[in-house]
Amino acid sequence: MDTGTEPMGTGGHHGSGDPVGPALLWLQDTVTTVTLQARQRVLQGALLLCALGLLLWTAIFLYGSFYYSYMPLATYSTPVHYYYRTDCDSSASLLCSFPTANVSLLRNGKNQVMTYGQPYRISLELEMPESPANQELGMFMVKMFCYSGQGQTVTSSARSTMLRYRSGLLQTLGTLFLIPFFLAGTADQKQLVEVELFSEYREDSYAPSIGAIIEIQSQRVQIYSANLYIHAHFTGIRYFLYNFPTLSAVMGVASNLSFLSVLLLFSYLRLIWGRFINPQKVRDRINLHQRLAGTYESEDTEHLQDYQDDSTGIENSSSDALLEAHQITSTHLNQKEESILKADGGEMDIRHGRFQSEIDEEEIIAEEEGENMGMSLDPELEGSSETAKQPDSIPSRLTGTSTCVIS
């Protein structure tokens, strides 16, 4: 009883556990597969983000390099320090010479400030006090000389200027209104006088300017400070890049990013296709086709040459055979004529009849030989067979001649 029940219990236990094992294995395989796929997707996403980030930084760098190399300096300013002579005996209101300043037109002493072919506006800004001396000064001249590295004067310009007129009442009202600021030291009684020296200055590529001399042609002028300003007049793409920097930057970076993306996509496709298509096998196939084509062409040329040789041989043999037949016929005719001429008058009629019959027989034989030779030749050699039949007319002519002689 015990031995009988044990197998049943064991079998019932195994039967109840069978559906659980495969389910656990399937669940484990599913979890493993999903985990691997998730890791793969995360890795692909990380690689894609890295590639996009690299492409974006590359596009920004390319646009920045283009902007830095293509766009010239828009505005340049430098202080102007005037000097004059003091070794003369003059009153306190007069200077010994005109105030003069030497200004460098190089950035950091190396690079050119102005680009070749770009128009610039050059102006001088003078900070002048509203003193009685400047008000009594009236108009005065400002002159500018640009020189090259060899010391030669490239160009020059001269402009006149003066202080703006303000009446005594306006000056009094302005002083009363701004007196707190004047007392605090945050405001001054001065005017900014701007003098435009060049409206459209273009740099000469053969003699670029490296400096300028600015001279104020007045010994009574009084100046707080002076500054030289150089402004570029942009047109075309440079105007768009300078006046719309954000839009131009977005468009430039987007165009560079799209170009780099297409280039990277083509490189990736070429890498994938290279795994399935071996360039060496393609070259071998092309070479094989070329060799086969060359072999077929050589065989066709040989067949054509053989055909031409055979046709030439047939023409030569047919012409030789016809020539021999003609020679034989003419020889027989000559022999018959000689024999007829030597015969007596009584025998001439009999021999003439025999001779005539023999000639007819020879004509028939010659015609049959010509027909047989024409049938053995190609259709292309019909012309040669026709020429070969021409000797048939010779016996008839000779027959006529011989008949005349006999008669």
C-alpha cells in the first residue's frame, strides 16, 4: 500500500508544479529581454544626444568663425591728445603753434583698423568749454592727414566748425536750472562739437593708412578733450548680420547644423552599405565584364577577317579559271584559222563547214563552263562572274572575222 501510494503522491505533486515552471522561465526571459532593450535604447539615446550636441557646438563654432573673419570692426574710437609749442613769447590767450595730435590707426600696434574696400565715416568729437574765449573764437578749421607705413600722405581732409550759439538769457536760465548739479560737480558748462572729416573713406590696399595727424588751425581754441571715431557703413550681407544679429545667428547655425547632419547621415549610410557591398568584388565584376567584352570583340574581328580572306580566295580562283578558259579558246581559234588558210581552195568549203561546227561546239562548252563557275561563286561575286563571261563574245567576233577571211 505504501509503495503504491508514493508514486501517486509524487506524480500529483509534479503535475501540480508543471504549469508554474514554464511561466517563471517565460517571465524571466521577458524581463531580461525588456531590460536589454531598454539599455540599448538608453545607450542609443545617449549617443544621439552626444552627436547632436557635438553637431550643435560645431555649427556654432563655424558661424562664429565666419562672423569674426567676414565682419569688419563696426566702430573704433581712440583719444586724441594735442600738443603745441611753448617756446615762444606770447600772451596768455595765444598758443605758440596750432594744436596737433598724432593718432595711430592700428589695433594693438599690429592689425589694421579699417578693412580694404569698406566705406567708413571718420569724425572728431571735441569737448569744449563755453568760455568767453571760445565764444569769441568763432569758426576755426580742423585738418586731418592720413599717412602710410612709408611716411607718404595717403589722403587729407579739412573741415570748419564752431560752438553752438546760445543767448545770454538762455545761458542764465540753464545755469539757474542746473545750479545744484554744477555745485555737486556732476555737470559742466561745456559743449560737444562733432566734426565729420570723411563721409566715405575707403582704405587703399596698396598703401594702407597706419596713422593720422589731426591739426586744429587756431591758437585761441580751448579744449577739454577730443576723441576720434571711425564708423563702418555696412551694405548687403554685412548690413543684415550687423543690424539683425539674433536672426542671422539662428539662420547661420541652423544652416550649418543641417549641412553637418546631412554629411553625417551620408557617412553613416556609406558605412552601413559598405558592410553589404564589397568594393573589391564590384571592381572584379567590372573587370570581368570588360574582359568578356574584349574577347567577344576579338572573336568577331577574327571571323570577319577569315570571311574576307575566303571571299578574296574565291574571287582569285574564279578569275584564274576564266582566264585559262579564254586562253584555251583563243589558242584553238588561232590554230583553226592557220589550218584553214593553208588548205587548198577545193577543200575550203568542206573544212569551213567542219571548222564552223567545231567552233559552235567550243562555244557551247565555254558557255557551260562559265555557267558552272558562276553557280559555284557567292552572290556577292556576281559581278566577277559577269566579267568572266565576256570572253564568250570573243569567239563570235573571231568567227565573224574568220568567215570574212574565208569568203
